[in-house]
Amino acid sequence: MKRTVVVVVGLLLAAGLFACTKYGKGKNPQLEIEIGGESVYGEYEPATAKAADELCPPGMETQTETQCCPSGLFLGPGDLCYERYKFDTVRQGQPAKQIQVAISNTGNKDLKVTNVYLEEGGNPYISILWDEGASHKPEDFPVVVEPDLPTPLIQFFVEYAPVAGMVDVSPAVLVIESNDPRYEKGDYQNKYKMLLSIKSVGPAAVLNRKNITYSCVSACSPEQVTIDNEGTDTLVIQKIDFASPATEFSLINTPALPLEIPKKGDPTYNTLTFSVRYCPGDDYYEDTNDLLITTNDMNNAGGVISVPLKVVQSPAILEFSSDSPFSYLDFSEEKTHSLNIYNLASSECEDLCPDKGQCCGCPIQLKGVDMDPPDVAQWYTVTAKDPTNDTVLSLPRALKGGGAIEFEVAYQKPAGHPEDRNGTMCIRYVSPLAGPQNYCVSLMAQSQCEFSLAPISQVLHFNSASPSEVKEKPVMLYNTGSAACSVSGVSITDKWGSVSEDFSLKDVIAGDTQIPPFGLVPVWVKYSPHSTDLNGKLIVKYKDDVVGDVDTTVNLIGAKEQACKLPVANPGSADLYSAATVGQMVTLNGCGSANGSCGEAIFDNGYIWFLVSKPANSTATLNTEGSCMASFQPDLPGEYEVGLMVYDGVAFLQSDLSTVKFTAAAAE
């Protein structure tokens, strides 16, 4: 239905229409109006004055300190008392609504309507829309309306539609000029007037965020919050705080409070924008809080708006590779090598997720590169590059899922130092869930022994129900260097240095045992509880190329009659690694490991991974304690055996060793 807009178009929301009783039939022309299906008999009159300390006369109600109106009438423009039609305000984004007005004649003589309009100076967003149907229109005036017609001859719509971003609750006055004799006397000038007002809703705070979720966060991350006022009165922001004190959450760019946000359309109207920053703490996950904004908007309980804050993390899975055929960078011949880090995109690890959710793809924060010992930096120069175009990159920087970075390492003897130097390069980074991490690689310009132990924590826990139940676990002796390591002795004592009654070696390790370059030797420890003091030590003596003879210790902790069942390590089946290929990273998945029976979950970083066996002459290494996902790179075809132990995060109950064997195929 097409309509002609007579005034600026606006939208009128009907809510709480004041109903009047329909008057009886008059002897003269009698104007009657129907609005939204309600018949009303309009009357208006000047307000009655009174002294500030006086009461209004009987039958009247106070409008201001000095003005009264008859009951049922309301003070409006021109100090007149009107019948009022009050409409709900239109909030931003709500559609325009219309209310129909019809003019009838309930008298005994013809009613002549000469004009219908809105007084000037009223609400600019209230307008009259004329129906282009059979009803008369402004150009038809004057219109004669006969008494008691079955269908009103004059019908139109009133509309209230404020422009987006504007709030105006000023009233408008509807004027109908006619020959109804009731409006001929005094100052009425044949005009019937009716007040059209807008319901005031007070201040109304609206936020751009109903909740805030921080996803894949490995460094401080701010989220912007904007507070707007869509109400009809000034909004006062009294306080902004958190429900729980927390160092992980903080506010940025908050102004001095209290602060006023006027209604839209006010010359000083503005919104309030600030940021809520989340910086991962020690746990790096499951941080929750609530942002509390205290206002004078009582549409919220106590005027307080609560915005839930949630942190959702998933780990990053990194692949490390280099152009060296060894697990270290060999500078004995080539003087430049590259080390590459690739952060798997979420789509690349879907098959690895135990619950088929996102288990990688979050960005990491690359913090910097350290050299050990520090002075070895005189021999080695490290440059970070974009592997796609060789652009030199600065640190710190983020490495998103699906992104890669190359570290070019160049070796050159500094002036005045003819000797070669070995060292270690460690890349510092922060990963979601795992927190601060280091990836270290040996830099080898001269041959030497590089001795290490697994488990990397150098602690073994044993649980046995009785002396007749013997438990065994291995300690792996690794050499990740390019020269043989000499082990001069392996022994076990109790914690006081005496012979242990509870721990023993399964096999005697001969003195001067040589661990070849990148070789490994398992040392199996047996446990059966006999004494009341169940702790012991495994002591390994070896010769270090730099400091000479070294003793290193693995702490042995025993328990008996354990009431809880231990957690169970599950490194995955051989089928999971059937595609293992030389030169490609193998991603290990121990996320299927089971908790113990005491209700304590496996610690997030309580997964101990290490190599138990590998092909002869292989330089592959694996010795980590971290998340349920790990990786290593086979370098020779053949069988690899990977071990996994897990422990819970409270009682530190450690599982027995579980291993998986699989074969790495030669690269095509």
C-alpha cells in the first residue's frame, strides 16, 4: 500500500494507550477519533495555576510546582492540558511502527474537517502518513463527514522513526480543525489538539560485546569494549572492575570515573571505548573472570552489567627441521646451516585430535635466541628469515598456525681465536598451554661427547604391592655428540649412600663403557620393597670433554601398598605411525593415556617421552617432558622404539613404561 509522507518520517510505537469513554450522540457535529482501535473523545484546556506550596483543586493532578491539569489530562506545549497518547521509544535497529487514526462524526449534523496536521516545533521524527486508498487526503480538505457512517472517510497513520543514532523524546501535537462547536469558544480556534508523547526509558547501556573469548593466546591480547547509551537519559558509568582479582586480566585506556554518556543527539554525546587485556599466567589455560560495569541503568540488576571473560586454548604443534643430516648442526665442513620451525595449521592435525576438536594451530610467540655458553656467539651468527623470500625478520614475533621461520646459522672463527668452538643455540618461545619453552640444538665445529639421561627430569617413581612384585624401569644413557662418551661406572645406593635394599641393577654395566656418537645404552633398574625407607639413587659416572669426570644422579622413589591404580601411558599403536618416513617429522600422540583411580588427572606437562632403541648409526634424538604430543625425526630406515611414562599433577603417581615400535621407511 503506497503512502504519501506529509512530515519527516518517524515511527510511533504504541504502548499504554490512554483510553477514554466514548461520549453519547451529540446534537451538533461531534468529532470523535479512533486511534489504534480505541475510541477517544478529545478534550484539552489551559493548565490551572497554583502557588508552589498549594495543593491542586479536587479533580486535578499536579503537573509542575505551579500547574495543575484535570485528572486524565497531561501538561504539554503551550501550558495546555491534553489527552495523551504515549508510545514506547524506538531503540536503534528496531523497525518503524505505525498506528492508525480514523476520524468519525458521532453528532446529528454534518462535520466539516478543514485540516489535519502536526504543530510546528514538535518531535521531528513523528509524521503523518496518508493512506492512498479510499480515504480522503490533505488535498481533499475541507471534507464533509456525515453522521454515523459505517466506514470513516478520513484515515491516516502516525509514525515515529528516529534517525539511527538519535534519541528524541520531545512530544508532538496532533491538530484537527473542524466545525465541532466545542472548539469554537475562546482560544480553541476550531482546533482539537491531542498530545503525542514518547515513553522515556531512562539510561540504557548497550555493549558491543556480550562476552569475550580469548582464543589461541600465547602473549598479552587486548579485546576492545565499547559502551553506548541507547536510552532517553544520561548514562553514568560509575565503576569498571573484575569479579575476581586476577593478574592475568587488566584494563587499558579506561577514563576517570564516574563518566557521563549523554543520550544520542545531544551535542556532547559520545561512546566509551576501552580494552580488556589478557596476559597468560602460569597455568596458560582455563582462566575465567567477569568484567563488571556499574552504571545508573537499572534495567540491569543493581545497575551492574556482567561480561563473561573466557580463555580457550589449544596447543601448538611445531615441526623442527634442518639441512644437517644429524640432530646437531655440523660445522666441521659446511660453515652455514639452516634450522626451520613450522607451526602446524589446525587443518593439518585433525587426525591427531583425540576428541576431533582443534588440537593445534594456535600462534606461538618467538621471543629470542640464546647461545650457551654466551661467548660462543663470537663464533656463530644467527639470522631469522622468512623462508619464502629470505626477508630478514626481527624477534620477538608471532608465528601463526601454518607459518614457518628459518634461522640461518653461520660459523666463523673470530680474530685472535684459532680454535674451534662448540656450543648450543636455544630458541625461546611461548606456546599456548605449554607456556615458555626452549628448542635447543647443538652447534658442533669440533668433535666431543654430549651426554644426557632419560627421563629428562632424572626422577623415577616405582610402585609395588609387595617384595615379591618386582618392577623394572629403564634409565637411558644418551650421547648426542660427535665423539664417543666414556661411562666409567653405574651404581645404586640408598639415599644415604649405602647399599640399597630396595633397588638394584638388572644387568651390571662394565666400567669404561663407550657410548658411540649418537648412541644410547639402557640401564634397567629393579625395584622390590624390603625396607621402610624406599628412596634411592642411581649414580652414573662419565668423562666430559670440557670439565673431566662427572657424576650425575637419577633419584629413585619407591612406594608400596599403593591404594590407587596408577595412570596408564599410551604412546599410540604402531598403526598410528605406519607412514613414518626418513627425513620427515613423526608426531607422537600420547593423549589416549588414562588417569589413575584416585581422580587426579595426568599433569598437562606430565608426559615423559624418550627413545628406547633405534637403528645402528642413527643420530635421531627424543628426550622430552611436556604435553601429550611430541615429535622427532627418523634419519635412517629401520625400527624405532619410543617410550612413554606419565604422572598425575598432584600425587605424582608415575605410570609404568609403555613403548611402541614402528618402522621408518626410506625416503623416496
